[in-house]
Amino acid sequence: MDEPEGEAHMSSMSGSRSFWSSGQKLLLLFVATLTLQYRSTVYGSVPSGSISMTQPDCPDKCGDVSIPYPFGTGVGCFQGAFNVTCNKTGAYLASTDVRVLEINLSLGEVRVQNPYISWNCNYTNGTRSSSGLNILSLDAFHKVSINKNKFTYIGCSELAMMVGGGIGSNEDYLTINSCFSYCTNASNFNDKDDKECRGKGCCQTSFAGNISGFYTVATPLLGIYNSDVQSFCPCSYSFVVEEEWFTFSRSYVNSSTNFASRNKDGVPLVLDWIVGNERCSDAINMGPQYLCQAKNSSCVDVSNGPGYRCNCSSGYEGNPYLKDGCRDIDECHPQNNPLYPCNGISASIVFLMVCIFALHAEYQKRKLAKEKDRFFDQNGGQILYHQIMSKQVDTLKIYTQEDLKKATNDFGESTELGNY
Ligand SMILES: *[C@@H]1O[C@H](CO)[C@@H](O)[C@H](O)[C@H]1NC(C)=O
Ligand SMILES: *[C@@H]1O[C@H](CO)[C@@H](O)[C@H](O)[C@H]1NC(C)=O
Ligand SMILES: *[C@@H]1O[C@H](CO)[C@@H](O)[C@H](O)[C@H]1NC(C)=O
Ligand SMILES: *[C@@H]1O[C@H](CO)[C@@H](O)[C@H](O)[C@H]1NC(C)=O
Ligand SMILES: *[C@@H]1O[C@H](CO)[C@@H](O)[C@H](O)[C@H]1NC(C)=O
Ligand SMILES: *[C@@H]1O[C@H](CO)[C@@H](O)[C@H](O)[C@H]1NC(C)=O
Ligand SMILES: *[C@@H]1O[C@H](CO)[C@@H](O)[C@H](O)[C@H]1NC(C)=O
Ligand SMILES: *[C@@H]1O[C@H](CO)[C@@H](O)[C@H](O)[C@H]1NC(C)=O
């Protein structure tokens, strides 16, 4: 094909210039779109990072364990009973040997290591040994979760007991729960490799709520416990444990494996915590003593005994115990909204659609300009040119190849039309 000349050539050049200038506009739009996305990404990638979970200048971690306020280590870093001491071994509830594994603000839970497994071994050769009595004692603001834990016993033909107590004005608040494991001989015990803790070599039970301390014991049942039992089941263990963590194994019962020495550090236990003993209806009238400090926070009555804790109101996240601790949830963050694109992204999509539409419009205009060039080349007809120009307004919608063919008396070489 010959190079177009004269005016036609110039108009072609100006057409391509306008194409590129619109390309620049598009580029700008894309940059704007990307910037928008980038900003929303950067903003979203720090869901709670920009919000401090601690008091100013307080460490937010002890080893691997996050320590959000009201928990804290050091002067001015914790509230009331939530003093955490931190050493090389880990984080501990202050003045106890109870190690902190995980603190969950929104559930009002703290996962700890219960160091106390009560055990007792009584061998047929006369050797006896036992752990002695260990009392796990917390304070009135930490309660043993009744939903997440179970009192558990491993052994045979003993009655196992858990004695729980509250700490508070009424010092003699006591609860006793028990379970029994029935296995009188090795053959009925070893019949199958059952991993369930269901009364044969192992028993589990729920226990009463509102307790901040407990101990566990097991005593042989006269008439059922004998040297037969002793021979295949010389040791027994009792403890309170996070139900989800514990799986029973028959090998725990016989002498070759000692459950306590396998779990020297203890077993996981879930505690509920409260920031005040009051009910919410009273707490919210306590002025500065009311501990849900953040705007957009609310009070939650705890079911495990009297007391309350706090949550950020729905639509907010962060730390309800700190002033300005609850922040609007960022819907742009994929963690918060994995299914639907957030406003920022849908805005970018709109931008993109506008871009595509603009590109399409520019393409049609450019196409028209090229047509014009071709008419000048092939027909040199001003009339046709004006005919096309008069149609220009409608071009975007209705200008199809078919119309073009009609308008130009089938000028042929239609394959070159889209050849940009
Ligand atoms: C926190 O508890 C530890 C251990 O009981 C104690 O030494 C420390 O003084 C307590 N910190 C404060 C600020 O009371
Ligand atoms: C850390 O503190 C806990 C609780 O007081 C204690 O049992 C443990 O021995 C301490 N560890 C070290 C390395 O001092
Ligand atoms: C608290 O527990 C909830 C529910 O299991 C979980 O979604 C959340 O990630 C936990 N928070 C922390 C800090 O572990
Ligand atoms: C009795 O048996 C246990 C377990 O087999 C063993 O540890 C202990 O040393 C024995 N005691 C005596 C006095 O033989
Ligand atoms: C909960 O325990 C405390 C002692 O810690 C006791 O004073 C209170 O009466 C108990 N409340 C209920 C509802 O059991
Ligand atoms: C073991 O107990 C079962 C019943 O649970 C009984 O049938 C069986 O005879 C007992 N075996 C021995 C060796 O005592
Ligand atoms: C230990 O076993 C002997 C012999 O069966 C029994 O008399 C005694 O009561 C047992 N003691 C304990 C603490 O289980
Ligand atoms: C302990 O249990 C294992 C597996 O169930 C078994 O192979 C072994 O013989 C048992 N040992 C004793 C001393 O009963």
C-alpha cells in the first residue's frame, strides 16, 4: 500500500498523535488506579500494626508470646491482676509457675501450661512413689475455662477427684467432681487399641465453673483395686487439660511409659479472664474504674462466674482496654473480607472500565480517521468524507464494518481496517 500523502497523511499523523496522547491519559489513569490499589494494600497490610496493643513504651512480646494490654510486663504496663513476668524460659502469670502460651483478647482467654500432673505409682514389688498434692492457685481474675478443659484421669480401678475452689470474699467456695475408670484385668483392658477416653483406662469429665484454683487426686477403690490391676496398671495420673489437646493412648497405662515424665512441663490449660468482678450493668457506671476504655468498645458479661471483660464494637478491631484502641475494620484487607473486593478495588475496576471504554472510543475515532485517509486515497471524494464526518457523532455506537462497506461502496481490503 502506498504512503498516504498531503492532508490525508497529516490527519493520519494527528490521529496517531491523539491516540498516543490518549494513551498517556490512559497511563495516568492506570498509575492512579495502581496507586489507589497500592495504598489500600499498604494500609490493609497492617491490620493491627498501626494500633498499639500495649501501653506506651511497653514490650508487646515475651519470646514468641504476644502480651496485649491489660496483660503486660513491667511497671505501668499491666492492669490489676495481669502482671506477667518474663524470663529466658518464657512468660509467666506473676508469682506463679504457670507459663503463658497464648493470650486471646477477643475470646477473653489465656492458654497456659498447667504444670501439675498428679501421679501415683504402686508396683507389685512394693515400690511406691507419687507426686504429692499440688494445688494450682490463680487469682480471682483468672478462672479455669469450663468449655475448653476437661478433668482427666489415666489409670485403673481408682476413683479420681478434682477439688476446685474460688478465691474471693467467700473463701470456702468449693466444688468436687469425680470420674471412675473401670479395668479389672489386662485382657479386658488390652482388647483393642482404643484412643477414646471413655472409662476404660481413662476417664474425663466436665467440672463446675467459677473456680480459680484446683487440685486432683485418685484413690484405689477397695474390692476392685488389687495386685492384678497393679501388675498391668501400676501408675495413674490425674490433671485438668485442654480437651482438644489430649489424646488417650493405652501405652500411657502400663509401666513402660510414664505420662508424667513425657510431659514434664505439664499440659495445656485454658483460662477465662475477667477485668472486673462486677456485672456490665454496674461496671459501665463506674466512671474511670470502668475498664472498657476505648471508644467503640462494649462490655461483655462472662458466663464462667461473675465478672466482665471488653470487646471492640462490631465493625471495630484492636484493643478495647486502651484509649483509642478500637479501630474501624479495614474491609480492604483480604483477611477481613476475602470474598468481596473492597471499595478501593471496585473503584479501581470502575477506573479500569472507564479506561477500556476510553480506549475503545479512541480506537473508533482512530479507525474513522484512517477510513477518512483511505477515502481520500482511493476516491479522493470530499462528499464521502463529509458523509462520514456527519456520522461521526454516532460512530461509537453504530459504526460497524458493514456500514462502512455500504458507505464506501465496498472499498475492499477490509482486513487492513483494524491494522494498527
Ligand atoms: C509483677 O510480679 C512480679 C513477680 O511477682 C513482681 O516481682 C513485680 O514487682 C510485679 N510488678 C509490679 C509492677 O507490681
Ligand atoms: C522463669 O520464671 C519461672 C516462674 O517464676 C520459673 O519457674 C523459671 O525457673 C524461671 N526461669 C529461669 C530461667 O529463671
Ligand atoms: C482468638 O481466637 C479467635 C477464635 O479462635 C481467633 O480467630 C483469633 O485469631 C485469636 N486471636 C489471637 C490473637 O490469637
Ligand atoms: C519395682 O519395679 C519398678 C518398675 O519396674 C522399678 O522401677 C523398681 O526399681 C522396682 N523396685 C524394687 C525394689 O525392685
Ligand atoms: C464465684 O466464686 C466466688 C469466689 O471466688 C464466690 O464468692 C461467688 O459466690 C461465686 N459465684 C457464683 C455465681 O458461683
Ligand atoms: C478379665 O475380665 C473379663 C470380664 O471383663 C473376664 O471375662 C475374664 O475372665 C477376665 N480374665 C482374667 C484373666 O481374669
Ligand atoms: C499399693 O498396693 C498395695 C498392694 O496392692 C495396696 O495394699 C495399697 O493400698 C496400694 N497403695 C496405694 C496408695 O495405691
Ligand atoms: C505396655 O503396652 C504396650 C503396648 O500396648 C505392650 O506392648 C507392652 O507389653 C506393655 N507393657 C507392659 C509391661 O504391660
